[in-house]
Amino acid sequence: MDRYLSAGARAIPPSGIRRFFDLVSASKDSSIISLGVGEPDFVTPWHIRDAAVYSLEKGKTQYTSNAGMLELREEIAGYLSKQFHMQYEPENEIIVTIGGSEAIDLAIRALVEPGDEVLIPEPSYVPYNPITSLGGGVPVGIETFAKDGFRLTEESLRAAITPRSKLLILSYPSNPTGAIMSYEDMLPIARLVEEHDLIVVSDEIYAELTYGSKHVSFASLPGMKDRTILVSGFSKAFAMTGWRMGYACGHPELIGAMLKIHQYTVMCAPIMGQVAALEALKNGMDEMYRMVESYNQRRRLVVQGFREIGLDCHEPQGAFYVFPSIESTGLSSEEFSMRLVRDAKVAAVPGHVFGTGGEGFIRCSYASSVAQLTEALERIAQFVQQLK
């Protein structure tokens, strides 16, 4: 059947993250602790689930507006204004999507033509590259380094820009590194974006999960709102991964182009998920803050644990991942991760799957219970000791 497949479908690899997730899922060994998948261990709060159930009981099972329920878009606009001082018009500058992932796909398909270069600071969220390739674009990885806190620098971005560059994808707080960028960090990036007439897709799905400093949206920088498509959603901060609720905000013409593609592919996000998202924004802030504080406690535990094991570990300031270096073990990321799950019964994701600069690291999610994290660290410590 291979000859029937498109060249694009044949070329893209399966997700390296899902491969390790499936490895654990398929195993009959219940003792394996998985630190691999970026999913909160919290269940969606009761009142959010109840809102969705009640909407079904009332017979709310119809299509909504293609862009999403206006009431939800109004609530998103109010939330962004209050939390991040961003102003968007609900009627034509916000679209509700099937998770943040669809928003990223829509943005790339709406903007990228064959041969256009998409600049991607790496290590990064795995789908950016294949989505770019499927859209006919050319992904250009820009390596970031632990010594810089895995932040994108002006020098590295300038070196990567060519006449074919059209789009820059920013993902801060970062998956997989937990890096953040401050207002001062972003200013020189914004100047380059304007100088070279780029559009930015700013993936801010972890915006609420920052520790010690407030998240700054790239769109809030001078002159950047109309050049930026802000992507976010409910999966991480509100523990709603399976609901697949996301959104994108931007200039009306950019959102309008994305909406046309959205109309022909999914029509609209499911109404029950939109009702749940609306409830999350209206009444879910207290639970969200409690979850963030819990992640912060676990973050400190895990960073200290890896350092005590003897593995260099950049201190993440956002999201819920650590990205420790395993170079001192002499193993590749792939070999370390395979042996770790086989010998120590701990699943982590090899860093190379996240692109340029990921080799020599592993990604571990600390969105697990303290008991599991403590046990996993003990197992990793024994594993590393046996390698010496």
C-alpha cells in the first residue's frame, strides 16, 4: 500500500514521545513509572465536568458557530485581558479549536507556501517540524543551549534568517526544557521579527505554569500584536487534556484565514467541550492556582533530585518538565532511555526526539504524584550508579 501514500505522509516519522508512551502502555509490567507524557495527573475539577454533563442533559448537542460559542470567546478575551494584559475582539480575533495543536496546524497552513522557511527554536515540541513539512514549508531548527537557559538569542535567530524565512514559532514556557523568556529577552527578537517582516506563532499553552515570574506574551511587545498568532488552550493549566479545547488569537485577517480551513476540516469544536471550557474560565481559577503551586513543589523536588544524582539539570521556570543532561553517563539519549525503562522501570523521553540540541538530554514530566516522583528518582539514582 505504500505506493498510495503521499510523499509527505511517508516522510514524517511517528512521534518519539508517543512511542515511549505506547511502550509503557503495552507493557504488562505495572511497576513502570512513566515520566514521559506531558499530562497533568489531576482530574478535571468536578464543577467543570458537571457543567458539561448538565449541558448534555439539557440537550446541548448541536453545532456552534465555526469560530466557537461567542460567550466562550468573550470569556477568553476577558481572561487574556485580566491575566496577561492582552486585548482581543471576540467577534473576529479569536477562534476556538480542537486543542492548541489544531490552532498550530491552522496557522501554519494559512501562512506557509511551498518553500517558505519556518524558524523553530529547538529542542521543541515535536509536532512543529512535521506540521510544517506537511504544509509544504521547510522547518529550520535553531539550537538553544542550557548555558543560555534554553532561550532563543538574537544572534542565533539572526544567523538562521534567510530571504525565504516567513514564520517564527516561539514556545515559551518551553516543552521540553521548561525555559521561559522575559520581556527583556524578547525585545531583540521582536526587533528582528519586524526588521525581516516575519509572522510569529507564539505557543503559550503553558502560560499559566510559571514559577517566580509572570508570563509575558510575545504579542504584548511593541508592534507585535498584529504580527503574532497567540495559541493557547485548557489542557495543561486546567487539567483538560482529553477535552481537546484550544484557541488562537490574532489579526482578523489571519484568524479569518484560519477559520476558513477550520470550517472545512472540523466545522467547530464540540459544544460540550466549549461549555466545560467556559466553566473553567468562569469558576476554575482557584483549582488552577492550587495545581500550579503543587507543580512548583514537585519542580523543586525533581531538580534537586537530579542534581543529587549527579546529572546536570537546568532549572525550569515554566511548564512541568525537567530536561537533565545525561552526557556524563556516556550513553546516547535513546540508549539511556531504553535501558532506564528496561532496568529501572522508569520511562522518560530521549532528548533527540525534540530536535536540534536535544541529544544528550532526557525529558521527564513532574506532573506525577510526589510519591511516584520520589520513587522514580531513587530508581534513576541506582541506575546511574550502576553505570559507573
